[in-house]
Amino acid sequence: MPPEQGVWLLPEIEHEVIAVSNVELTSFYFEVSLLDALPDECCVLSVNAFLKALIKEANTIKSDYEWHSTDGRLLHLILDRLVQAPNEIFQLPYPKDHRLLNLLREIQSSPENNNTLDEWGRVVGASSRTLSRLFKKETGLSYSEWRQRLNIQIAISQLSFGKSITSISLYLGYESPSSFIHMFKTKTGMTPNFYRDSSKYSK
């Protein structure tokens, strides 16, 4: 997930967090009685600039706060904003098959690598048909769909760090910035620059 997203987990869901870079993580735990308006399944939520500021402020709250105190009202507001947060369509389901995981590790370490499934098959020891079938079975997405979502995730993260469109397109292995912009706009409905500006100011 890039910085503009958060994971919503239902109670009693076993999970783990893996960070591939330095991150700062904030977690909230709410009473089950307060969860009626939140999603009834695990998902990824969009975290806009206002919600991010509230979360940053909440990190100063001590553990002995009262729910009906000023600090409690801040957490009430965070809960309200989480209820309103849009469900992100770019969440990235991960497979479990070791061949796919090896493939994905290679891609994440070298995002510019644009191998076809045939080429990846020779790397991980499986036919392209097998890899294609496994991708669909374990993620619900085709390889090309999964790869585009990964590119979107990486691009959003890079945009949040102020990287230029040209550097991002090269990092992701696109032939030109225009081809990257076209992909980003097709998948998100906005240009990378517009996404960065709207995330910063209008949310």
C-alpha cells in the first residue's frame, strides 16, 4: 500500500505486516459495538489528507484517555471519517504459490522488468499457461491486470514522495512518460499530476 491507503481488518482476522521500506504504522482498535457502519469485509480504504492529519494527531493521545473526553472525540471523528473513506479498487491480492511469489519478488526488486509470462516461466520453472491459471485462481486477476495494479501502487507511492513523472515512468519500465500517463489515467480516471495535486489539496 502507498501512504494514501489503509487496511481495514475485521475482528479475529489473522494477519501480518511486511514492510519493504522504512514505514510508520498507526493502528486503531475499536469496540465491536462501534463497527456497524464500517465495511463488513476486509478491504483497503483511501486515506485523504484530512484523515491523515487526524491520525497524526491521534498518535499523541495517551492510552488512559476517556472515550467521552476531547481525545475521545478526536477518535470519534477518525471513526466517522473511516466510515466515509472510499474503498480503494487498487488493492493488490497476493498469491501463495511459491513460483508466483518468486516471480513477484523479482518484479518488485526490478519494477522495470517487463518479462512476458513465457519469459517468467523459464525463470521460475513453469509454463506460461500454468502461471496464467495460477494468477487467476489465487488473485482473481490476470497477470496483466495484477501487474498494472502493482504499477499503480508503485506510482502512487512515488508520487507521494514527489518523484517526477519521467523518473516514475522509467522506474516502471515504460517506453515514454506519455505511455505511463495513458495507463495511469485509464486506470484511475486522472493524470498522475492531477492525482498528486488533488491528494495534496482537495481531499
